[in-house]
Amino acid sequence: MTGPKVQFLPHPPEITNYKIMFGRILLSLIGIAVGCLIAIYREWLLNNLGRPAWAEKYLGTFGGARLFYVLLGIVIVALSTLYMTGGLGPIVVGLLGRFFGGGVQ
């Protein structure tokens, strides 16, 4: 029989890359859930943690603390999504890399 020969890879693929990606996805899903819970249960947080005075001062006279908790939840969801997709690293290096010797000169 003369047919195409099957070639095998010399080494199995790196399983650690899958473990790292699974951990990144799992951590991001937990972050997204926490961010959503912060935005949904902002009234509970307000009653138990209190009103941040600076949030009331800078984000509005009444409801500034509620807005702060919602914005905090949205920021956590956005950062978790960026981390899951791999977009957080280039953003951090682009913003802070010049201060620590990395990034574009």
C-alpha cells in the first residue's frame, strides 16, 4: 500500500497553556459575577457599608453613593472582560510601561 504517511508531533502540545487560559476565564467569570452583584445590590452595600463622603460630594448631592457602586460594578465587569480576552495587558503596559521601563519609548 502506498498512501500518505501520517506524521506525529514530536512532543504533545503544552497543557499548561490550557490551564492558564482556563484559570483566566474562571477568574474573569468570577469578576463579572462580582461586578454584576455590586451593581445589582448597591442598596444593600449602601446600607451596610455606608455612603462614601467623596462620592456624595463629587458624583451628585443625592444618589452619588449609589452611582459610585454602579460605576464600580461596571468597571469591574469591564476589567474582567478585558482580562479574559487578553486586552488588559497591552492597555496596562501602554499606560504604565513608561514609568517602569517597559512599553514604547
